Amino acid sequence: MPIFYTKIQSESHIIEQCTTGGLYSPVTNTNSPDVGYTYVIEESQDSIGKSLGNIRYRFSNYDADINGNTHLDLTCYYTQNPMNENIPGLSPYTSISFERGKLLSKEYRDHNDNVYKKEVYNYKRTPHLPLLTAYQYMIFFGLDGSDSQYKYATLGWLPHTHTASYLPVSVTETIRSTTGQTVAYTTRTYEYNSHKMLKRETCSMSDGTQEVTTYKYPFDYTKYNWMTNANIMEPVIEKELTAGGLTRTETSNYASTNNGIPYVQKRTVKQGSSIKTDFEVSQVDDYGNPTEMTVNGISNILYWGPSRTATADKGRKCNLYATEISLGFWNASNNYRL
């Protein structure tokens, strides 16, 4: 753990402070050696306490997990006496707790304790190198009575505390009969892009069929550099599902308000040679909320309140300008908004 030691001496009085937890809350790293349970059972019971079945969860921990892997802390590297103080017994550790506490499996059991469904999860560290971080703490210095000379102070920290990202790479679901025989299974595998976001999901089923879903984001298109440059990375621009020789593609076209807020201007669905427009936005307010849009060929005029939206008008020929005139928001003769 981060260590802190300070020694203040004034004449014959000496004050020593020593802590292995840091005098203040950490600001750069929240890793900890503490982890919860390895094995948890969640049971449902009826009104008289009879079991209706249970779910058994297994998590990664210090000991060997269901895959035979252990998740122990690494050998520590630390600085303890930067000012040559003699402080024995202060040895921080480096933590890889990011590997612990991850859900590895779920078993669903009936009232007779027979497993009828099981899910198994596998993870993989992202290709990025583990981040080596350091706690940051204020250093206190004691002063002598004349405030002219610093006295003893020592700070210890962990410059090699490992942090990393683990993402699920597969989830396998197995369905079993009452006799324990496997009836069906489904395996989902996941691939990620360099931004640690889902790029491809493949679902393979026991009947030999397969579904593949791919995702594209703003950084996959040069026309959306304005979103990427603003660190707006998560909106899905294109989602494509392929199954049974057919492909269905959902595309969201983004635009921005005058002050740079992105909004979905149009969403289309393509299946084969058929292209359908789910909705198209004609006007938005300053926050990117649609005020005039067409949904399935029907025009909608929307007004946004603090907690909900109200549809002011709906019809094939309505528009925002005509609706605001009818509501008294515009002076039609002088063409200005009241």
C-alpha cells in the first residue's frame, strides 16, 4: 500500500507519523488487494422455505480459478526512503486486482439441484501494456522554531502499480436435460477494436447455424472526424447482422447543432436491396433534441420540457413553422417569433 512517514522535531519534542494507507484518499489508483467471494449461491425459496432452485456464481480470486489460473500480486517495486531516513518495515505491494472478482461461470439448478443451464465466461487482457501508476500524496515538512530550516520528512509511493483492461472474449451457454445430457449450446465470441470497443460478435449455435454482427463507430469514417476529435467515440454508426445468408444493416447518420452537439439526423435499415428510413430529423433545438421529424412517413412536431417531451402536432403535412403559428408562437404577418 502507499506509505507515508514524517518526522517533526522541535527542541526535545519529536512527532512521528507513519501510515501504510496514506493520509489522504488516493487520487490516481484505486487498486486493492481485497476481493469478494470466489463462490456464491443465490437460492429462491417458497413461502415455507422450500427451495425453488438456485444459481451458483464463480469468480476469479487469488486461488486457482475454474481455468486453472491464479491471480496473485506481483513482486513490488517501490521507493521508501528518498531522504535517507531509516524507516524499517514499510513494504508496499503492487496489485493486479483487476484480474480478480470477474464472473467466470453461472450454474442454474432446479429444486432437485440438477443443473439445467450453465454459462461460462472467458476474458483476455487488451493488447495495451499495463499502465504503471503512482499514488500522489502531499509531502509534509516539519519546520524548526525559526521557520528557517526544513526538518525530516519522507514519502513512499508505488510507481509500479499495475492496472490493465480485461474484456470478455467468449460466453458459452449450455442447456441440459433433467438427466444431465446437453440439449443445446450457444457460444458468443467477441472481438474489439484498438479503442477497446466491440467490433465483431459471432454467435455459433449447436444446430450449426451462425450469426455475425459487426459494429462501426465515428473513428471508422473520416466524415465523422469532428466527433472523434471531440472524443465522442461510442455512438454506433453502422450495425450489420448476417445470418442464414441474409444481411441486415442499420445505419445512423449524425449531424451537429450550431454549438457542436451531435444528434442522429437519419436512421435507415437495409435488407437485401430494400432500404427503409426509420426516421429523419428536419430540425432540432439547441440541445440536439428533435423538434421536427418524420417517423415511418408521418411528420411529428415535438416540444421538450424538463422531464419529458410533448407531441404538439402529428400528420403527413404538418411542419414546425405552421404548428408554432397555430400555437401563437409566431406573428405570421411580421414573421417573427413571439
